[in-house]
Amino acid sequence: MSKPGQPSLVKIARETGARSSPEPLNLGERVRSLRKSAGLTLEQAAGQAGLARSTLSKIENGQMSPTYEAVKKLASGLSITVPQLFTPPAGSGGDGRLKVTRMGQGEAHPTATYEHELLAEGVEGKTMLPYRARVRARSLEEFDGWVRHDGEEFLYVLTGVVRLYTEHFEPVEMRRGDSAYYDGSMGHNLISVSEDDATVLWVTSLV
């Protein structure tokens, strides 16, 4: 997944009814707050996360949105989970959880190859990262090597035609309704082979 670039993080967790949506979460401010709470300087936090100091500074100042890989590095460097990075801790009840993300209201994270829309924001302690993506890439040359990450991944084609490239298998062409399940640690890339950008649903495990 990473796949993900664009600043403010929008929490879309609306309850059924006529209540207003929660206040947007500013990812840069969230990262800065977590870093300072941990007593870390920019240099120290960047070093622990394996990121350049300038990259972390731009993220904190809302000048860039981290890719999926950078998000995981940030969370690891700050000793928290990915969901905790995106959402301030909130009290959890014992009656179950429900978060609704309205169409087109997920948090946008566009990159040169994909345009991600994070779903189910605000769910604390979740073990899956679901997101809708518009596949912009048309060739492998547009990627900086294989995409790799921890966990497992589920891919479902919503519109268009895509070609899934993996490190150990032959490329697979997939159409609307087709799906694939694979290890995230295995190198993988996805391109659109239809005239318009294809759209897919990705669900990545966080454990």
C-alpha cells in the first residue's frame, strides 16, 4: 500500500442521524504533538522512524502527506500503531464500534501512482487498514521499485481493468469483481490497463 501525498487528515466517522461530523484531524499537528510528548527532537524522531529530518519537518508543517510506507515508519518510530497516529486516543465503550465513511469523504492521500482514500478513520485499535484507490499508474517504470510492507493484503477491483505484478508470480489481469489476497512483504505493484483510471478497494492487515 504506499503508496500514499496531501496534507490535512479528515476524520469521517459519522453516526446515523443528523449529528455533525467530527472536527478534521491535522496530521502534521498530530505528529508534532506525539513527537513532543515523547520528548524527541526532529532529528531524533526522524532517526527513529528512518526518515530524513526535512521529510518529517514537511509532514509536521503540512507541506506534504506521508506515503503508506512513511506512515508505518512514523508509527514505528513513535512507538504507536498506525491508527493511533491518525486519530487521538478516545474512550472506547463496551457496546461495540461503528464508523461510517460516506462516499467520497475518506481521507485523501494522492501519489504519482495511486490516489488513496483512507476509510474507517477514527476507529481505535483496528487491525485492518481499508482504503479505496484510483490507480493512475500505467507502467512499472512509474514505480520506484517494488512496494513492500508488513502484513497481508486483500485487493478487490471496483471499476476498470488492472494488472497485478508480484515478485514471485506471473502478472495477473483483473477486472471488476475480481479479487486477490497476497503477502504484503512480497514485492507488488498495480497498474491500470483500461482507458480510464481503474478503482480498487484495498484492505491491509496491521498485525
